[in-house]
Amino acid sequence: MFCSLLLNKRLTKMLTLFLLFFSLMIVGNATLVYVNTTITDSAVLECSIQNKNITDWSNVRFYWQDNRDFVLYSYNEGKKMAEHVNDYYKHRVTAFPQDIIRGNISIILKNLTLEDNGRTFWAFAAVLDGSVMKRYHLEHTQICQVTLQIGVPYQNPMLDVNMETMTAVCTTQGGFPAPEIQWVLLNNSSHQSVESRNIQTTTMQNYHDRLYSFHSTLPIPAGPHKAVSCHIHNPTLNRTMTATHTLNKGAGVTSSPECLISAAVFLLTALHWL
């Protein structure tokens, strides 16, 4: 009886610890957010204090900082504390003053650059209960974590096809991050993706502006292909741009050397008998 009771207590304790650990994992995952956006745009770093015990938000204090410990925004008991903001973020960050009294401590980061790419931001908050004892409902607690991923759209790709060598060359520039490329051969009723081993692609990054350009060459295989397409995908912005070149009457068939030799022999024979 005693052993059974002791075992039940241990199992109950283990279950409680497991549920506590699991709940912390859920909370931690819920506060981690990735925001993908475009250079020069603004990004909302969303964050809200969820605590039903707080009824008086007049004593809320919070601030945002990045992974260099630079302060973006600081707020204390009803007003912004501009003197705490790092020069890098001055005049670039605003909050939602009308919503702070409801626990919304989100901010807007403006004029994004590639220097902000990959940057992680944390929001910390404290809320006093307003009593004489100055007890904390929330005491200097990390509430939210946001990571920015900045993208730059690529220019429209250029696609050139050399019908003599049966090669297609696709180029574009001025984007970020490095693009993902896919070649597709279009037939009458199907699309055929080309394996990467048959493609020669060169990607270069400008040292000064960090933007990428690339040059990709595809040897067009023999076959009744009606067109060839080059797809350029920006993984951060989730945008795909396409350039397509129509082949003359499935000209890919004529790329076989045997066909060319047979045609030449036939022509020479015909001229001999004229």
C-alpha cells in the first residue's frame, strides 16, 4: 500500500513536470516570429502582453532591443523615453499609443535596409499593480522575439536562345537573397523540369550593395520542345519571375548531328544528278 502510494506520487510529479515543460515549449514557440518583408518598407514587430490579472495599464513599462543590445524603443508610465533609443533607430520606430493601455506593445520599424536582415529583436515588459506596495504583475519579462528577413526583388529575367548551339542563357540582377532557379521545357501537353546537373549557373554578389546577379546556361536537349522557360524564385519574398522563349516548330529536334549529316548527304546527291 505504501509503495503504491509512493509510486503514484512520483508518477504525478513526473506528469506535472512534463506538462509544465510542454507548456513552456508552447509559450516559447508562440513568441518566436519571423517577419519577411521588402527593403525600404516598414515592418510591424507584433507583441501583446497576455495577463488577465492586469486591469490597470497606466504603470506599464516596456522596451525593445536587438541582438546587439541596441534599444529601438522605450516606454515608461505613459510616455516614450527617446533618450534611451540608439542613434541607429532614431526616427525609425513608432508604437501604437492608443493600444498600449490594452497590452499591445507592438512597434513599427521603418526604412528597412539589408543591415536589418537577419536581425533579431526582443520585447521586455514590466507592469506594476498601482498599489502603495508597488508589487509587480509582471517584472522585467521577455515577452516576444521577432527575426526580420529582408528581400530585394529581382529585375525581370532576360532569356536568350542560340538556335545554332541549342543553348539558352537566363540572366538577372539586383536582388537579395541569392535566387533559386528552375528550367522548364514545354511540350504540347506537358512541362518537363530540367535536372540541375545539366545546368551551369554562376551567382555573384556585389561587395558594396550586397545584391546578387546570376547567369545560367541550359543546353537544350533534342526533342519536340515548343518552348523553354527560366523561373527565378526569391525565397524571402516568395516571388517567382518567369521568362519564356518559344522555339520555332519544336526546333529542338534539329539539334541532332545525325539529322544534319543525312540532310547534307541527300542535298549533295541531288546536286550531283542535276
